[in-house]
Amino acid sequence: MDKADIPPSPGILVGQERGVLWRQSTIIAPHEPGWHWSPGTANMYRRSHLQRARPMLDVVNASATDNYFMPFVHALGGSACIDIPLSAYRIHGKNRFGEIPSLSGLRTTGVAASKRSATHRRAMIKALAARARDFVATHPQSFWTLMDAPAACDGVSRQRYFTDPAIQEILADHYGELIAACGEAQTNSELRTRMGAKAFAAFLVYLRTHRQRALVETRPAAPSTR
């Protein structure tokens, strides 16, 4: 994201006000890892990115939608964090996030919230893998950086993330789409880089078994001889 990317907003911010806004804004590039947003902030999204980040799994509901959309939309276009009070946020007595400290490398939320985050990250990787050709068409040089985004926002190593059995199942389900988007050689090279040679070899064995099981499940049942 760059200042030139932001269209003028007549009647909202003009002249000196617009200059103040940019002096108080920090532009964070899409490839920058980490969680860059404060709990309870008034987050705004570019509609085109929001539509593209729609989840393939029914995981986004009335609770903590930013946990899914913020890292995904950030990976697509970056973030502008504004250090000016532009809204008021009332923290009610049952708010679970407003007082949670942000400690790098440590989980400060409860088990339930951690599981919900893991579900959101799986939904991100599934959306990317299932629509790989669509994302490669607009992000040809950074598609695999998008694939890293679910791990990057939580500070998890790529190897740990891509060797997670749940993630490998998603990759196996959509391996054909990844090949259609990137080619077999590049897909295998990128996955090997992320998993490590030994884990990638094991993934290829799992992939063959996964395909065979899928063929059996889709094969028509033999007619009864009775």
C-alpha cells in the first residue's frame, strides 16, 4: 500500500487534514509478519480484498471476525495503522480481549480462543489453496507469501505450520488446484522449502494414499448380485 493508492476523499479529509492523517499513519507492507492491530480497534477493509478473502469454511461469525479477515486482507494489500483517536470504544464488563497483553511468542488468550484462531488459519489456507489460480492471477510473485500468512501472523515457523496434519490434509485436497496455478515443479519446490526434505517426502506418500482413498470413495458401488 502506498499513499498514491489511496483515492482522494472530498468532503471527508482535504488539504491539511489529509497531511496530518498521513504523518500519523504507519504503512505496513503485506509481507511483514506479526499481528499489527490492537484489540477493539475500528478496522476498515478495502471491499475488493474483503470479497476475495471470503472463507471456504463456515468459520466467520459474530465473534472475532477480525481474527480471520485482518491477517488475510493484510497479506493481500498491506495495512495503514493510524495513530490518531478517530473513534470511541466502550469496553464492557465481559470483554475478553481489551485487557489481554500482547507478548511476542506467547499465547495470552484462553484455550478456546486459541482453537478458534487455529480454525481461522485453516480457513485462510483452504481459501487460498482452493482458489489458487484466482490468487496467482493477481499476486503472481507473492502467492506463496500469501500461503505463509496464516503462520506469519501468529509467529509460527513455516515448517511447523506446513507439517501440521490438518494443513497437510487441506494441501492434499487441493494439490491439483495448486499445480494448475503454479505448475508441479514450482508447487513441489515451494512445499519442500516449507516442510523440509524429509517431511515433504512423507507428504508425497500421504498424498498418494489420500488420492487412492478419494478414488475409492467416489467409485460407484458394484451392483448387487441378489
